[in-house]
Amino acid sequence: MFPLTHDPATGGMPMNILVFAGSVRRESLNRRLARVAAQAVDGAGGKATLLELADFPLPLYDGDLEAESGPPDNAFRLQEVMGAHDGFIVVSPEYNHSISALLKNTLDWVSRTPRVRGANPFAGKVAGLMATSPGALGGLQGLDTVQQVLSTVGALVLPRRVAVPHGDKAFDGTGRLLDESSTRRVAELASEVVAIAGKLAG
């Protein structure tokens, strides 16, 4: 959790933005980028919550399992956490030019929870997308699938995206981005998420 800040645009409390990466790997480049994004949200006048999917383990989605016992408890926990936020920044690794299995499975399970406990936590909320990879495109191609899935479950996905190329060389020892252009683009997208969340909330 990052420090509370005042949001002049909304005249009161700041927009709560949930930031998470579609990876649980210890040295994940996308988890590093998620931390940078969370700091950028805070700097933009929002209130960032940095969520780790490792804290919400879920089985592989199985329709028979759902029919027998419903979504797992962690799916409902995520539904509550996501529902308590005004917007999202999702940082996704690129797997074969597509979404990571972890992120897809998480979204699949959470999208089932409204059938049991009401509100869709994604509906009408803004989402910004980011990625990084060791390659020259920075995971950009995988974000097409992420956008499609998030749009399907009801999120308003921003057309602006951030892809940080050569992610294995993009961060310094403290986790900051070395490239000023990448830092600026992260800040711009974070600002846009906070601003549009405020407009939607207003």
C-alpha cells in the first residue's frame, strides 16, 4: 500500500487504483514494472495498491470444479479487492504473443464470481496496460489479448499502452527505470488511469 494523497480533481479522496502483474516469478521483470507503475499512480494523485497474485493462488479453471463447489475462496477475495478499487493497471508478461496463463486463469475465475455474489468488479472501470520483456518490442504484442479479455469482462481498457523493451537491462539496482522516455510513458499512463477513474466516479 502506498501513502494516501489528496486528489484535487475529485475534491476529496484519491482514486484507488489496483496495480498487479500477471507473473509470480521471483525475478519477474513485469513485477518490477508493476512497482514502478504503482509509484507513478501515487505520484499522479491516486492511491495505489500493489497486489501480488501469489497471495491468491487458484486452481486451473475447471467447469466441473465450479459446478461442484463454486469458485474458490481466493476468487471471491479477489472479487472483493478489485471491487473496492476505482481502476486498474495490469502489467502482463508476453507468452507466445499472448496473455500469461496465470493472468488468464485469474481473470477467468474472478469473472465467474458475480454469478454467485453479485457485482462484476471490472464493470465500467478503467484499465491501463503495461508490459516489459527482454525483446525489442517489450511484450507489446501480448497486450492485444489482455485488452480483449479485460474488455470482455467489462473493463474500459485505455488505448494508450506502455511496453518497455529490453527489460532485462531497463532497471537499476533500486528497481527504477533507467530510460527517461519509459519513465515518462509510465507516468503518463498512470496519470490517465487516475484521471479517467475520477471522471467515471464523478
